[in-house]
Amino acid sequence: MNFIFESNRIFYQVDGKLLAEITFPQTQKGVFCIDHTFVDSSLRGQGIANKLVELAVKQILNQNGRVVATCSYAQKWLHEHGQEL
């Protein structure tokens, strides 16, 4: 799966149709909030949301940023993976 990376968003689309996405705007200097995770029903159950959060956290940490989340899926993921909120 070839994800498209932007500064505050990672997504996957086919023929212009959005099939998976995570957004993490910078809410304060150095603080990025994962506020939205979406996976189309056609891709559910394949670990896509897990991969999106993993990639977002990696991208944020590579920028020496701090990760917070308002998205319930991301909050659960961060807790399960021992990441600070």
C-alpha cells in the first residue's frame, strides 16, 4: 500500500477516492494532535488504522514533536504502545 505523506496528514487513495487517512495538526509549538483516523469499510480488518497511527507517531517523533490524541482509536493505540499522551 502506497501511503501519501503530507506534513500533518497521511492517506491512501485509489482513482481519487479516499480510502484511508489520519490527520495530526500541530496544536501548539511542537505538539501534534491525532484528531482523525479513517479507514474505508472495504479495507477494515487489515490493520490499516494501526499502520496509520504508527506512521503518524513516527513522523511526529522524527520532527521532535510530542504526540497527543483526541481520536479514540489513536488514544487507545498510544496507551497500548506505551506512548505518552
